[in-house]
Amino acid sequence: MAKLYVPDGAWLVCSDGMKKQQIKVTSQSKINIAGAHLQATVDDRPGGNFICGKMAIAGAIIGAVAGLALVAGSIITGGALAVAACAAVGAAAGVGVSLIPSICGMLLKDWTPFDSNVLITKKHPIMENSQIPCRLGGNVMILYSEKAADEFTDITLARTGVNVLGVIALSYILYPALSAIGTTAVTAKTTIATFGWGAGANYLGGVTLAGVTAYGVGWSLDQGKGVIYSSVPTGEGTTLKNYIDGFESEPEKIVQNHAAVGSDGDKALYEHTNDVGGATGVGKDTVGNRTSEYTVTERSTSVRLDDIEEHGVTTRTESGRVQGAVEGRNPVVQQGTNVTNQDFGGRYQEIEQTTTTTNSQYRSNTFDYNSVKETVGTSFKNGLSDNFGKPTFSTKDGVSKGGFYIGLLQDAYKGITNFILKGQAEDLMNALKNEEAEARAKINVLAGKD
């Protein structure tokens, strides 16, 4: 099938770009097509930056992670609201990076495919299906009408805005879960350092069991909601689930397919985590604190007369010791000697010696039937409580409990934004059928047939 060549000024769009550009032919000045426009070759590039939406999203994620670390380290205050603010600052920084002159030029690779059978001033010309891959994962594509390019970037801009707002909102909503995960990680690290890998593995085993159970509660509720959404018609041959799961809104695929198709409907992992809520803090809330302190005191008596010494019975008392618990690696030992009686100018002495050991201990979870049943049961109850408990909102602590209700709001948010994106996707499809087709018809120079 014959391919169209590309004239100077043809429109370029990036699958992750929020701004259109035009190709600028500087590689040759002799061959013209499409009304005296210079023909583009593999050495020609976009005239400017595409303003990468992926940089904005990545900046928001990096900002949220950095904010969580700063809050956890008490470097900044404000809790969940501060983390969300850091995500917003990160998104703005990402956009700022995308505006650096020639940043796209540094990230773009080479045109592929191209017409390998033709040379124009010793350079191969590019064709309508030529693309430039970006090192960040996007693709620069060729369009022939400004209308189609505008619709393309409109979708990308809307998708980027939705995703950035989603990251900022989730950095607030998920703060309790993320904070609890951080606390659990610190506890695991401390457990390993204090009691060894055996105790650490035991602790992490309990955390995993509780986390899987709590996640399962949220996942099951999501499946139930999906069944309900599937039974609610929208009046256009689809159901509410189609809008909540989303329509095909990636402009690159729309250009390739010229048709919108349904998504696979998979719900993102973070949404199940949101539904789990505070139960994600399994190390603190479900598995429990398995460390404690204990003391062991040993007392012995002796009688000394001049150089002759006779020792009595040693007694040992324990306080708080749990049988079978793993002892800490850094016990504190205190020793004392006390002369209780003496005579003959100190020649005869009755002496009491005391050694007191204070240490930490870790009570292992044996993971037998009863302990597993207890952990799963507690996790299940916490999962239900976190989903159906009354939600509370705090600038410091984010959203606590009410995961099911927050999930409903989240689904509504997705449904509305996907409805908007569906309309924009249809606008792009119409532009491809009309303005793009008209612009392509003006190109009368074709590459060789396949």
C-alpha cells in the first residue's frame, strides 16, 4: 500500500505531549511536494517541545513520595495535606522541566520506518507512518491537519490533568495507608536489627497474611460494585460500568484504529488499597506489637574470713519473661556488690552480689491453625471497619475509614472524566475522518508500494 510523504509544516503530536508542533525541514532545500513545501527526511525534527504530560505525572508522584519522607522524618509538618501539596509542587516542577528548550530534542530517537528505497540529497524521506520514539516512552506521530492535531493534544491535556489531580488527591486519601506502610517497614527493620532475621521473617509473615486478607475484603467489594454497575444501562447500548472502567482515550491508539474500543476493565491496584483504608497498617493494627521488656535478677551470697571464702546458693527471679520468645541482641547488664554484715575489723564479711539483666524480647507467631485464624479474623474485621466505618477527614491524617464510600466517589469521578474523554475521543475520530482526510488528499507524491 502506497504511503504519503511528509511536507514541511506537517503537524507532529506526541502520545504524551500537551502541545502540537510542526516539522521543520532543514535537511534539504531542493525537493518540494504538496504545493511547494520542502519534503521532510530522516534528519528533520520538530520545531519545539511537546510539553510532556508524563513529566508532570512523574513529578507529582515524586513530589508525593518526597513529601511522605519529609513528613515521616519530621522535617516538615502538615501530614496528609503537606504530602498532597508536595505532589502539586512536583507536578509543576515536572511541567517546568518539560519547558526547557530542546528537552524533547535530547530525548527523541530516530525516525522509523522511512523510505529506504529513495534518497533525497543523500537522505531517506520519511512517510506518513514514520514515528520518533521518545526515551520516556512516548511516540511522536505525523498528522496532516491542524484540527486533528488539536483534538489529539486536547485529549492528552485532559488525560494528564485527570491523572495529575488523581495523584494529588490520592496522596491525600492514601496518606494513612502509606504512613502505616512506612511504620510497618520501620518496625520490620527494627525487628530484624534487634532480634535477627528469624524474628523479622516471622513478623513479615504476619503482615503479609493480614495484608492479603484486608486487600481481599476491598477486592471483593469492588467485584460486587462491578456487578451492580453492569446492570445499570446508560441508554446508548452500554452500562455504567463502561464509563467507570473507561473508554479508549489514548489518542495514539485512536489514530491507529480510527475507532474507540472498551478497556479491559481492570481496576488499578491503588484503588483496592484505598478501599482497604487504615487496615493497610497491619503491622501496628492487626499483627500487633510482639515486643516487650523483661528482667532477670540473680542474687548470690558468700561469707569471707580473711582469705577463705564460701559461696551460698544463687537465686534467680524473672519478671515479664515470655517463654519461647526471641531475646534481643543488646541486653543491659548491671552488677552490684553489697556487704550485709562484717566483724573483726573487716576480717569477716557477709556479701550479697546481684546481677540484673534487662532485655527486649520478641514473641513469635507460630502460624498454627489458631494463630492464623486469629490473624485472618482480626484482619477481616478491620477491613470491614475501614470500609464501612464513618469516614473522617483531617489535614494532617488524611481520610480515615469509609473506604467503601470513598471508592464510590472515586468511581463517580472516573465515570465523569471518562465521559468527557469519550466526547473528546469522538471529536478526534471525526477530525480524522474529515479534516485529516482532506489534508491527506492534497499530498500527491507517494512512496513506493508495499
